Amino acid sequence: MTAVAHEQAAASHTGDGLAVPFAITGTGLHLPPEVVTNEELTRTTHRSGDWITARTGIRERRRLAPDLATSDMCVSAARPAMEAAGVRPSDLDAVVVASYTQDQPMPSTSLIVKDALGANRAIALDVANAACASGVHAVLLAAHLLQNRSITTVLVIGADCASRIIRPGDRTAGVFFGDAAAAAVLTRSRTPGAGLLSYDIGSWLSHAVQIPAGGSRFPTSPETLAAGSHYVSMDGPAVWDTATTRLPESITNATRHAGLTPQDVDHFFLHQANINILDAARHRLGITAERVPITLDRLGNTGAAGLFTALHQRASAGELSPGDIYVMSAIGAGFHWGTLCLRQGAPSAASGAAGEHITSLPPGPQP
């Protein structure tokens, strides 16, 4: 990392917290029904199922049906989250969608989702190009929106359909990614000190993970299509080096700015990238496995949805309680990384408890 990049990353650290408390009052999940096992991938990637499991921790992932898009997953995840929170579409002040696989360049995916839900008065906002870290940025944005006295309820959705941007037979990206969406409703809380306690956001420019074509530098052309430049390319060793350094560093910084240590945190909702990356970060932080819910074994790397699937797993089991300290942390292409340190508030009388009426994740596959 250059000195300039380090300075830019450090400038985003804060321990000030936010004055208006809020809580996660409902979560929801949508998984496409098609399951792709490691054994099925051996035919296209020529990787053995045991190799994939050992290197990634992933045993299966989901694939979205060809006639559906990212927004369809978003809507299907949003509805149970809203039911759990006890809110109607007309109650939503903002709909924030985190995704790097938007339906199309325009109109925006958040606007498509807002319209499908009937959230007619909501602000529609997209958080896109931080890739897998977009979920952290989206919650940070929602937390600040809730500081406005006219905004009381924000729906945040993380969703990605990575199967549409992977080159057929890709032996690296092809084994990692799955399609999914997960949502959370954030509402104001009457619990003093709840909500965002601190955050750490960092970035530095790298093309180790990228989709080169389709923008203004390399517009879509017969040449870019023939070259496969619209598919994601990924430098695995660079991702490993950056993730295993930046994730624990960012978590340590964010908790320190909140006057805490990682040992004070009850739940770590982390980007579900690779079990070995998560284990390396966990060991470096000195935290136990039970505080880090894992969904990647059943879902794969679901991009911006990943940390929300981990949140949903814990919330749907009734294990996210008022007063709990939790961390949301992720790293994505760019590179972008970030960590939020939050305290769960009690829902208001008009809201349900986080996780009510929500279908839990399916049981993991047998080894």
C-alpha cells in the first residue's frame, strides 16, 4: 500500500458514534431453489470436490433461474424482513440496495425494488461498486439516514447474482460464488446508546479483482465480448493477502474507536468469502468460532449478501438481543474494506422482534 492510500484509509476512522439510536427489527433471506454442489462443478472446473471444500469451505451454492434477476431476489428477501419488523411498504423512508450485479445499467435496481414493493414514498439508493464490501457501505449510509428526524425506517438489501458474471469453466471464481439476497430493516430505537458506535472504512486501488469491460474505458464491443472481458477476473493470492490483513486490522480499529476490544463483541457478521480467510482473521483477533456465524458452506460467496446472510442466521434463531454488541465487516474489489461496530437496540412498540416469522437457513450438506 502506498503512503497516500494508507493516509486515505486512516482518515475514515471514527469513534464518535451517532446520536440517534436504532435497531435491526427484522431480517429476511431469499435463496434460489437450484443447488450446485462441488461434485457438479468438477465437470466444468476440473477441480475435485474435496479440493474445493478444503480451499474454500464451500460445499454447495445456489444459482438463480435464467428468467429472474437480482431485483427479484431483493423483493423476495425484503418481504419477510418487513413482516418480521412489522412494517408496511408505505412505512419505508428509504430502500438501499447493495449489489454489484444490478439488473441493468439504468434504471437503478433500488428503484425497481421500491416499485415492486409498493414503497411509494421511499428514497431509492444503490450502493454498487464496492463489490462485496457494498453491504457495509449500505448499512453505514442507512445509519446516517436515520439521524434525519424525517426518516425512521430504512430497508437495506444485499444481493448478488454472481453466476451471471463468471466465465464458464473458470477454475477460480467458478468455485466460490453463489446467488442470494438478504435484507434487514433498520428502525429508530428508544434504547440510549444503541446503533452505530464506530466504524473503520478503508480502500486502495487494485485491479486484482475486476470486470474490465462494459464501462466508459472499454465499452461493450465485439472485441470485448470475444475476449471475455465482461467476466470477473480474480487474483486469488492478492485477495488472500489483502483480506487476511485488512479484515482483522479494520475490526480491531473499529472496536478500539468504540472503546472496546474484539473480545467484547457478541456477534461478528462477516463477508462470507472463504472459510480459510475467516479462520485466519478469527485467529488473529483471538475470538472463538461460535461468535462468527458461517453461511458460506451452504451458500458460497454471495457478495454483498454475505454478511446479511450471517446476520439473518443469528437473528432468525432469536440470538440477536437488545444490548448485544455486533460487528459487520467485509472486503471487496477495489480494494474496499470496512467494519461497523454497533449495539442492538430494543424495537419500538410498532416493530416486531428481529427474526420473527423468518425462515431459517437450510441445514448444511453432509460431508
